[in-house]
Amino acid sequence: MAQTVSDYYDGSRLFSGLSEYLGISVDKVNFVISQVGALFLASLFRNVLHPSKANAATRHAFGLVFALIIGYFCFGTQAIHLAALPAACYIVIRTQSPEVMQRMVLAVALVYLSVIHLHRQIYDYGSYNLDITGPLMVITQKVTSLAFNIHDGLTKHQEKLSKSQKSYAVTKIPNPLEYFSFVLHFPSLMAGPAMLYKEYMDFIDGSNLKSPVLADTPTRNAPIVVEPSPTWAVCKKVAIAAGCAAIFVKFLPMFPISRVKENDFVENTSITQKIVYLYICTTLVRFKYYFAWTLADAVCNNAGIGYNGVDASGAHRWDKFSNVDIFQFEVSVFYGSATSSSASDGGTTDISESFSDNGTNQRNITLKFLYGDNKVFTQSYHEDTAIGDLKTLLTEVFNTPTNNLKLLLGEKELNDDSILNELGAEPFGVLELRLLSTNSDDKLSIDEAFRDYTIPDVITVRVQTSDEGIKDVVVEVENRAIIKPFLGGYVDTHSGLEYHHGYTQTGPPKPKIPPEMKNHRDTQTYFMRNRKLDMPYGHATQMAAENLWIPAVGDRILTPGPYETADEREKRLDVEGKVRVIQRYFRAWLTRKRLKEYSEEYHKRIRLMLEREELERREDLERKKRDLISRVFPRTAADFSMLYAMTERWKKAEIKRIIEMHCGPARIAEFYLLLEKEIQILRCIDELRLKLKNDRKIQKEIDFFKTIGDPWTFKSTYKNIPVVVDTLETQKGRTFRELYEAICDPTLDGSNRMLVFLELRRGLESHNCVISNELVDLIDRACELLARGFESRHIETLQKRIEALLLHHFQQSECNEGVTNRYNRLTEKAMKENLFYCHSCKKLKPIECYNVGVKTNAAKICATCRFIDRSKEPWIDISPYRFILRQIRKNERLLHALSSIAFIIQDKDIYYLVTHIWHGHSALSECDNIYQLRLCRWDKTKDWSPWNCILLTAEEAKAHLKIDKLEDVYDEHFLSNVFNKHALTKKYFAQSFDIDKCVRETYVDDDYFATNLRESIAAWNLGTNRWLRMIVYERVSKYSMVLTYSLSALWHGFYPGYYLTFANGALFTYASRVLRKRVRNYFLANAETKFFYDGVTFVTTRILMAYMVFTFVLLEFWPCIRLYMHMYWCLHLGALLAIFLVPNVIPKTEAGQAVKGSIAQAFVQARPITNGVSRHHD
């Protein structure tokens, strides 16, 4: 017998017969048919309306039209709500300010959805029949998320947005077609998953099919990706949905949830039996959601939605947008921290700072007084000023008694004893107050108070800089008043007032706005014209009547033909033969089509292969070009190391040649000539080093004058506007720079140089220090020599002494009137942090000056001293090994590697691997061309590491990575050899091996095993969890967890069971946070205790899920309360004990605090090493 459906159901009854035959209500049959139809439409949409074949408007219209058809098929006239809710929200988006628009959209959508929920509860209380509320819940997520994205894009600065908010911010309001297509797109209409607007637009233009891969150089090293096919993912999800439906239909009737309301179950079963039954029935109920959501995921994947790159094995992933992760939800281990967000509640931070003046902390507070018709009066007062004293000062401004003034902060009136610093000023000391008059006849006006005041040319502004905090800056005021033309006017003869024409009273006309920047209605719609058509109407009949005459002129008399048997008719028609012909032609057409597709795919792959080869060839040419430039124009220590290494190799080759070809006196002569050549080469290299040293010295001087002369540039907190402040000190700094450049100018002749010297001498007369006195003596001597007729080249030594002393004079803070104060502060700040002592040169240097590798335990000798002292290691040409390291890191990024070893290891470590472990040649072909060698993965299923690599040529590496089983290709001797080399590598890199081992022991892949119920809840409804995170959790600072659960309950409807479920969720979530912080670290000492902890938390999670979720399914209030009472509120009491008792018994383990002997302690010990090498990542 078919399940009954409410008479209020307004969907199609076309398949009522099928419904009766299957014994399933017609609404569920309609849902399955609509989703299966959408599955085929999605395939048509992906192939026929591909972004390369159809424009965006066509794709929008197709998705919107079929969404409306599916909605009408499933809901009938109720489908009007599918357009009404988004239409109301779109009106709000278009008409309201972006500052408040997102809240109004949220309110309108929730109110509309709540009315529909209440309407359903009135006409069909407690049923699970298909109705319009399901799609409306998805639409609510879409419209509210779009509103918040528009709010982020139009009103907030980039610095104030989180990473996710920056990614999804929308800077342009979509047009109606884009908006309604996004909200009502047919793949996600019935059961989600909900995507964000930017993600939907990426899907429309086809950019979502690009794999999210990071590359070293995005322009040239971007990966070439063949467009993925979702066929396998769709088939798998359809099979999973079918399995879930079979389990739900077969087993749920055996364990009905309604049994928990029966007296026999409530009173005659133990707590254990109750929890086991609740677990079984709630698990079976979940398979209904698994069926609907997984089938909806398949529809979206078949349309091309949800591509998420490739996994470690190179397989395409289609799980970017999913409703549920079944495996992760069902095997989660612990009832964890928050709902869908791992972020913790954060408080606000007081960022206001005090300013120092003559050694005492004091500051002024700027008050903005709002009076009259929103007029503003601004004045600055000391922070210790009382409100009573403030009113006394204001009496002089407004010329009114003190008792007539009243000050309001918000809606609260301030008493006379209040102090300004107690009222909570903003970070820059700004406070806004409302000024009112208690006397209605006495209007406040300041027109006469400042009539005699003049605007100063210089003011003091309080600003916040990135390196010096908040300080007072002297700013020169420029008068940029508009020069208005005089176009005539008239004079009032009675009053004597002069009036000008309108254009003179206003500024220049506003610039014309191009049409594409306007938002008026006429620019967004087409002109439409209606036209009426008269259609003919015909009436005909086939029956004769008394009052109707029908002519028989055109009638024909049919005579029967000869009798034909069935076999003769079948032979004459030859249906089978015609079917064979059709099949033959169809198969031929299908073969030609597939051959054409295979041919296109073949040529496409050939083209991609040639492009990749061309890309590799260009990369090799670029590398050779860089190496050639480094040899001819060395700039870094690695470049000079390469030159010394080349010299060393040349020397050894020459010595070998001389020993083989000469003997006796001839050999001694050849060695002498070799020594002469070596000395000449080393002299040339040293000359290049000295030249580079002089260039860096000049660059250091340029940087010094640039620091003291460039204006301060920073971004203000108001709309992120860049502010440039040119102070008196920076102006003097530019004067110093011009003077120093004039002194150092080699093109000046004698007379001009003497004028520059005299100008410098006049500037030094006001200084009385040792340097200035010595400079004056040197300038006098130089001027005397120039006056006697000496040329500039004759006083070159004197010139250099003057330049050096002048630079030293500018760098002394007591001689430059505070010009270098900012430079000195920046230098001191850089020298106070992250300094290490070099045992060779006896200097303190930052970590950047040390070569840090994976075997480095402490920074002892800087890179400069190691470069000079080559007694411990020979000269090495490090560039080829750096190239190999870049290739390793690029490949690991492409494969989304989880290990950090490839990014911690340095080029010196690659040199050790290549030369000492693999002896500088390929393990297979023994090719020793270092630029053709690659350190690829040995086992391609594991992340790269020094103990999971093999040295091969580029072609050999490509073939090696295609091997599935190494034992089938390599012999036992070769495998043993590789194993021995890996053992040597583990011994050499033992410290890195321990770090990687700790990481792997503590890391569990989220795709396969959730570590707490936070991931479990997040895996239940992925789209809703992301929506709640974006709307509530990330935007409120207090009570974010409670507000998130509250919004989720309101979004689901008004059944009491929903609110019981989410209240239990908030309680158990908070209790689990406390337990996790206090207990978990004590079980991380070894693998056995951690396994025990995981097992206990797994069972606890299952019990809690059954205990709290059955109220969501049962819907009713008192039956749930009754069952909880018969279970003695056991888990509720346990949660309360965990919240109030555990913190007083077990000490808290903070983030970063580790238990002795645990894996966390190993991280604490390894952290200095990882911090040290993290600065050297590419």
C-alpha cells in the first residue's frame, strides 16, 4: 500500500500510479524523478553549454529556467515562494545602504522562512513530506551569504577582512539574471549544496576546473591541467545514494523512532538499552539525509560543480562543495570544540596608547560635540578634565550659563563628576558627545565665538605609524580653496549685502559619469513593447444533424484489399531489417564520433606534451642565462663561490695534465706558469669583490639618505587612505642629500667646487664639534689649493676625506638637529631582536647572516666568516643543487605534500645527498651531468624526504614515477642498494627524521578520520556549517557558539525538538572543550595511551550523538523530557561536572605547554630548529 501524502501537497500527481506500485508517497517519487532528471540535465549543461561553447547569459538562463520547471513540478503553486523570497531580498540589496543591508537581508530572509515554517506546522505538523521549506532553507543561505559578501566588498578594507572574507568578497552587485540564476540554479535547488556567489561565477565562466596549485613562478611554471571528467565521482555518489536509500527503506521500519514514546520502552528498559536503541534508530534516520544529499552532490558534480584539484595519487577530487562527509561523520573520535569552526572566542584588545611629554604620561582627548541640527563642534581637552569643568569652558564658546548645558554619551546623560578618560575614548583619543540646551528658547550657536580666529599655517596631528606607534606630527596646511569666477551679481540697496550669481556660489560642475558606472533603472533594462495578435478560431464536426448539411463531394469509398497474414505483413514491413540498418548507421556514427573525440584528445595531449617540453626547454635556457650572468657579473656569495670552485676545478685539471705530459725542469716551469695564471685569476676575482664592496657601500649611503629624506607614508584607519607626511626633519634630510651629492659630484670644475665648499662651510659655522671643526679646516685647505690654480684631481685625497667626514657628520644625531632620529630608531629596533653571537668575528648578527641547515643546532659562525675561512669545506658551485631543490619543492607543491622536510632542507643538504650518498651520478644510467639529474620520490605514495628519494635523470624519473610496484621492476640487488643508502641518509639526517616522525604520529588525515566532534558536526552538513561560520561565528566576538546554535535552530524551524537538540549541542560542546584542554595532553606520552584515549572518545562520541540527536528526529518536547528523566539526565549531569568540577581538579595545559615525555614535548624541543630554518624557505 502506498504511503499517504497530505492533501495540501500541491506538486504534480502525474506519477501517482508509480507511487502506489512502489508503496512510496508521491512527493518522494517526485523528488527522486526531479533529481534524476536534473542529473541528465546537468550532463547536457556541462557538455552542450560548456563555457567554451556558450556565453554566461545562456548558462544563467538555462539553469534558471529548468530550476523553475523542477520547482513547479515538485511544489506546484507553492513554487511562487522560490521567486518571492529572493525577490524581496534583492529589493533590499538594491535599495539599502551596504553598511546595514546584510542585516536587513538576514532579517527578511529569516522572517519569510519562519512564516513558511509556521504555515507548514499548522497544516502538516510533524510529518516529513516534501514541501517548499527545504529549497527555501538553501535559498536563505545563498541570499544572506551574498549580502554579507557584498557588505565585505563594498564597505570594509582588505586589512580588516579575514582570509576567507577576502576570497569571497563581492565588489559589484549582480544583475537580476546573475542573481536569480545563482539563487535558483537547478543542480542545488532541491537539496543543496549551497555555494557562494564568487564560486558560482567561477563555475559559470569555467575557471573552477583549474586545479588550485601553487607554483614558484605562476606565469611560466603554471601547471598544465587537462579538464577533468566527473563521471567516476558521479557514478560513485549515485551508487552510495542508492545504497543509503536501500538501507533506509529496508531497516528503518524495524526500528521506528516513535517507539521511544511508548510506556513499555520508557519504563521497562535500562539506560544502556535506551542508548543503544537511540543510536540504531538515529543512525538509520540519517541514511535518508545521506541519500538526498549524496544524490544532490552527484547532480552538482555532473554539471561541473565541486572540482577540488587532485589528491596525492593524482586522482581528481570532486568534493569542494558537498552536503555531507559520511565516513568522517560516522567515525569521528571526540565531541570537540565548536560547531563548524575551529576558531576560539576572542576578546577585544585595547589598542589605545599613552603619549609621553617630558617624561610624564599624558594625552589630550578630542571631543566632537553634536548640537543643533547635527552641527559639529570639535575641541581638544586634557584627559583628566571633568564634565563640570568642561561645561564651564563651553559657556565662553556658546555664551550661555552652565546650568543650560547638558552632555550625552549615547543616550546616557553625563554628570559633572565624570572624567573624560573614564568614558572610553577611541584609539586616537576621539570621543563623540551630544550637546543639548535645557532651555528651549536658548539655541546653541558658535557663529560669533570664532569669528576673529584665523586658521594656522602649521598644525600638530596625532598619527599612528607602523614602526613608531602613535606620535605627534607637525603638518603644514595648504590652502586649496576653489578659485571661483565672478559672473556678475547685484547689491541690496537697503542692507548693502552683495549677491553673486549661482555659478559663483558653487564649485565647478561635477564630472560626467559614464553610463557603465550608473545604477539607474534606464541603464539596466531594455525597452519592451507589447503587441496583440488575433488568432483564428475554427469549429468543425464529424456528425450529421437535421439542421446541418455536410457536403459529400470530397468523400472516398474504401474497398478492402487482399487478405494478408501476419507473417506476410511482417515480411513486407521487414522491421528487423530496418532496425539493423538503423543500428548499423548509428554505430557507424557513434564510432566516427568517438574516433573524432579520441583524435582531439590525442592531439590535445600531444600539444600539451610539446608545450611542457617547450616550457622545460625555456626554463633550462633561463637557468643557463642566469648562470652565465652570475659568472660574468657576480653579485652574491654563491656567485663568487661558483667562480672559486671553477678555478679550483681548472687548477686540478691542469695539474693532472702537467703530471701526465711533463717531467723534470719542464714540469717545474709548467707549475710556475700555472701558479702565475692562478694568481692572475684570483686577482681578477678579488677585484670584482672589491668593486662589489664599493657598490654596496655607495648603496648603503643612498639608503641612509633615502631613509632620512623620504616622507613618512602610512595608511590611515579611515577608509585605508594613504597618508604622506613631510616633516621638517625629512626636508632637512633631503637638503643634506643634495649637499652631499654636490660634494661628491665628479663633473664639477674648480670654481663650482669651491662654491659648494664655501656653502658647506657656511652651514658648519653654527656647529661646534670635533668633526665640524676638522671639516672646516679641510675645506679651507681645499679652497686655498683651488684658489692657487690646482685642479680637482690634485686634491682627490683631500676630497675623499671631506666626503667621509661629512657623511659621518650627518650620521651623528647631536650634529644633525635630530634628522637621523628615525633612522637611529629603526637601526636600534633591528639590532634588538633575533641576534646571535658569531664566535669568529666576535659580532652580533641577525639569523639571516647565518647558514642554517637541517643539522644546525646553534648559530655559531656567520656566513661571512665561513666564506673567508675555507679550511673546513671546499669551494662548491651550489647553483645546480639549488636548481634540484627548486624542482623538488615545485613537485611537492603540485602533489599537495603534507610533509615539511622538502621545504626545511637546504641546498647544502642537497649537495651532500647528491655527492656523498648517491656519488654524483644516476642510480640507473650513472649519468653524471648534474643539470640532468633529479631527486624524485622513491615510493611515489609517500611524501618526499632524504630517505625516500632516488637520484635519476629527468627522463628516468618520469618513468620511475609511473611504477606501481617497485619489486616488479627492480631486482633484489638494486633494491638492497637503495635501502642501504636510505639507511645512511636517516643516520645523517637523524634530527629531521625525528621531527618528521613526530609530525606523522600526531597528524591524522581529516578526509578519513575526524579527531573530534567539531569535525563530525562540520561533516554532517558542510554547506550549512560554512554558512553559519561566515554569517555568525567569524563576525561576533562574544557568545559566538551560542549565537551560532541559536541561528541554526531558527533556520531549521519551530519544532521544540530542534531547540532541545541545539541546546544540548551547546552544552556538550562547551563541556568537551574543557575536557579536551584539561585531559588530552596527558594521554600523548606514547602510542598506547593515545590509542586508548581515541577509543574512549570514539565510544563517547557515539553515545552523545544518540543522546542528543533523537530529539531532532522526534520533534516533540514532552516525550523527549520524559525519556531524559527516565535516563536520570545522566549525560547532562556529566557535562555540568566537566564544566564546573574538572577545572578545579585537573590543572590546565595551555597551548604550547607539553607534558613531559609526550609528543608535544618533542615539538617543543624541535621548535627552535624549525624556526631557525623557516626563514630560508623559497
